[in-house]
Amino acid sequence: MSDALSQIRFDNTYAELPERFYVKQDPARVPAPKLIGINSKLAEELSIDPHWLESPEGVAMLAGNFIPDGAEPLAQAYAGHQFGGFVPQLGDGRAILLGEVNDTSNTRRDIQLKGSGRTPFSRGGDGKAALGPVIREYIVSEAMAALGVPTTRALGAVTTGESVLRQEGSLPGAVFTRVASSHIRVGTFQYFAAQKDTDSVRILADYAIARHYPSCLATADPAAPYKAFLKCVVTAQAELIAQWMSFGFIHGVMNTDNTAISGETIDYGPCAFIDGFHPQCVFSSIDRQARYSWENQPNMALWNLTRLAETLLPLLDANETKSRAIAEKTLAGFSECFSQQYMSRFRAKFGLAQNQAEHDELIQDGLSLIANQQVDFTLFFRQLTRAASGDSSVALSSLFTDQDTFLPWFARWRNAVDPTEQAATILTTMKRANPIVIPRNHRVEQAIQSAYAGDYSPFHRLTKALQNPYAEQAEYADLEAPPRPEEIVAETFCGT
């Protein structure tokens, strides 16, 4: 074992849970792994030597061909509602949890290989990942982290030297190494609740509380930690969805098995950022009923949280009526928390004072205005920020085909923005709320198609630009532009 390898100190608490929580499973070996890229900064946060990750031994680990000392590879069990239909057993069908490490801030993090072969949960699938979805998740998850959104992270990606079969045909295979606060999902609780295994639900809840929300333990009431836990998860999801929406992000598959207890964004599949804004926007090729559209995401988050609350009912109170009342009261707090977070973020985006609710109508009218004219979401707020800084409003005005509706709203906005000494503070707030560069769908697609052709330079360039999404970066100015008509990506796809 190399000295660098010995720096990875695995401490695998999930593997200490009862065996019904997982299946021990080694990753499948791949024939010829080659490095696509590593996240050096994240590696350092995990006390992993980035240079070692780029070495043959490190690449072998990222591919699943080498298991470091201390790792205990396993596939986690979980269930889930997928587009409203319950599946009692899903589980990690193409992912292997290598283990956990404590980062430099002493926060426990999972290291997982995605696309690492069949497991007992694969349900007939090959357990592999195609190169395209790996590129997409790497780009988007790191972009979300740079935007300040809680998310799983990309540690590295490799090609495998083998092909996988998908509807599109034979595609290059790849493995994605993902880092997360944990991979515990709403569906993990559902897995045991569906079996009426209350003991396992309690064990899982105790574990999740200790790992993610230890403040819930500060009470003598035996049921209180579970009440507090539900409230913490409700709050975390409300805050997360508000952040998504403020950036025009659409997850695409908000199933309960893709809803993390930690409040992180997880399982980037057919996700996308809105270009021309409309609230009913959907990109996912499998979301034919617009269940997970931009505007429906808070409703679906609450629906998912209700499923979590159902699994916790036996822990909230021995009396079923009281237990349901506790759950309903806690869930009722979602709407208020989400609304506060949503309006706070959009007040910042519009440059409006946080304590003046009378401006909220102006915000709603502004969103309706850009929706009605299909104005580019990110570019609108970019140009609005420029207008607030004293730049000409010509570029902003040019985004609108109907000036008769834009100009009156713009005059109202001008009057609402504080012209006093607070103007500099408001402008700073706007700049921090409105990114200049996002992972636009057509740019992600270009990176994917170039990668399929063996050219990773667009991937690396886009990833680097997205590390500083709020900064003026002249060398990446072309990445700010919305797609031309022939570049528009209307559909995105899952990796399975």
C-alpha cells in the first residue's frame, strides 16, 4: 500500500448497521480505465492527495478495480415512489458505497462509485453508466456547489474501456465518483416501513439524526428527537427547493428515492437549467405529465416529505391520532418556510429590500412578464443587475419583444429599488444572487458529444468556468449566451 493511499482513512458507520440495510458488494472490474478528470480541491478537503488520485493506483480506485484498505463496499437498500407509483425495492442498482471519510472540517462524507456494475438491486440492469450521464452529473453537481446550493459532489470520473448498451446504441462506459453527506433517502425509510419493520425505521432514524441533525437529541422526551428530525428535514427541503427555483433549475426526477434526508441535491439525471422562462417548463423525457416542472417542485417536495412522515408515524407518538396530528402540523410548516425562502431569494435577485412585502407583487409581475415573453431567465437577471449598477438598460430592454408591457414594469422596478446610500449594498446582493455563467443545457450537451468523440477540452473548459459563476470572466464570455435556435436542448435523458 502506498503512503498516499494510507491517507484515506475510512470510517464506515453505515456498514455497522444491521445487514438488512445493505448488501456487501465489490465493484465490477473494468478492462481499461482512463482518467477524465479529478476534483483536486475536493480531494484536499477529504485529505486525499490529488496527485495520487491521478496515479495508476488512484485511477484504479476511481474505476472500482482497486479497493483501498479500510473501505467496505456495499449497495444500500431502499424503496421509493417513482412518478407517484410505489416500488417496494429499488436500492443501489448501479452504485457502490466504498465507505465514509471525515473531511478537514470533521464532517462525515460518503464516497460512492456510480456505474460500478450489477448489484442484487439492479433489477435486470447492467449496473453500468454511459459516459454522457457521467459528464452531465460531474458538470452540474460542481456548478451547483459553486452556486452555493447543497449538493452531492464530483470527486472524479474515468472511462472504463468498455461499451454499454442504451436506446441510443452502444456507448462508451464510465464510472463517476460521488461524494455526499450521506446517501440516506426518503425511500430508505420507505423500504423498512413497507415491511412494517418499525425497529429498522427507528434504527435508521437514530442513525440519520446522529449523523445529520444531532441537535435533535437535546431532549428527555423519547419521541421528541423524531419530531425534531422530521421538522429538520422539512426545513432543509424547503430551503433547497427555493434555491433550485431561484436559479431556474429543474431536477427532473424528484422521486422519493432521489430525495436526500441531508437536504442535498442528489441523483442528477435529466436535470436542466431553464433558458427561455416558463413556469411549466419540463426537460425530462420521462416526465410526460409535467409532474416535476419548475413551478411544481415545491408541491412535489411536500408530497415526498409526506411519504417520509408516514414512515415515522409509529415513532412520533404511540397514539395514532396524536402521531398524525404531529406529522400534519410539522408538514404544514413547509409552505411557510418555502415561501419565506423563495421570496427572500427573489427579493435579492430583483434588488428589493427584504423587509418590504409590498414589493412581492412587483416580483410576481416580473416573473409573469418574462414567462409571457419567454425571456431567458439567467440573462434577464444578469441584465437587471447591470441596470441596477447604472449601466444602460438597452440590453435588458432588448430581451423583450413587447415593450409596451416591459417598460411600465421597468419603471415600477426603478421606483422600488432603493436609491439611497443602500444602493451599493443592494447591488452587491444582486451580484451574489444572480450568476453570470450557468451550465446551460446546450453547453453541457456539447461537452457530452465532444467527450463521445474523444475530446474532453469542452468539458474541462466548462467545468473551470463554472467554478466562479458570479464573476466577470472575459475568457468565458461565450458561455453566457443562450442557445441559438438550432442549439436548443428540448429534452434531457436519464442514464439508465
